Amino acid sequence: MVPYLSEVLFNEPQGRPLAPVQFGASFLFSSMFVYAWSVGEAGAARWLLFLVVGTALSGAAESLPENRRRAAGALRFAGVLALLALVVAPLAGFAVVIGG
């Protein structure tokens, strides 16, 4: 599993086809958070910030030039950690409110 994982993380950035999708998802999640904040429900939508950070880091990794494999791998790894924190935080007992 480790060789496959390093092959996926440190692969060349995909560039144009994938980066706009990741940035679009990040924009969508941030728009959802801004809407929740504007109606006074930002406390219940804090989990969206994890999605914003995770998808923005993944989009930044994919938009790098092809010769920046290590930087893309580091950004992908940071994005995965941000998304993994969303899953692990409630299990560890941190107060990340999902839902109302």
C-alpha cells in the first residue's frame, strides 16, 4: 500500500482538468459557510471550513507546474489531513458540530 500511496501523492499535478473542479468545490463550500454565517447559523456550519481548506489545498496542488511533484504532494497531504480532521475530530471528542 505504501508504494501506491506515494505514487498517488507524489504524482505529477493533473493541471487544467482537475484544478478548476477543486477550486469550484472550495468556492461552493465557502459560499455555503458565508450563507450560514449571514443567517446566524455559523456555529453549526463550522465543519464546512474543513471542506474549504481541504479542497482549496487539493486545487492548489493540481494547479502547480508538472515539475513541482514534491510541493504538489505536500499540498495533497495537507488537504487529506484537513479532510481527515473532519472525520477524526468528532470521534476524538472535539466539539465539531455536524448538523443543527
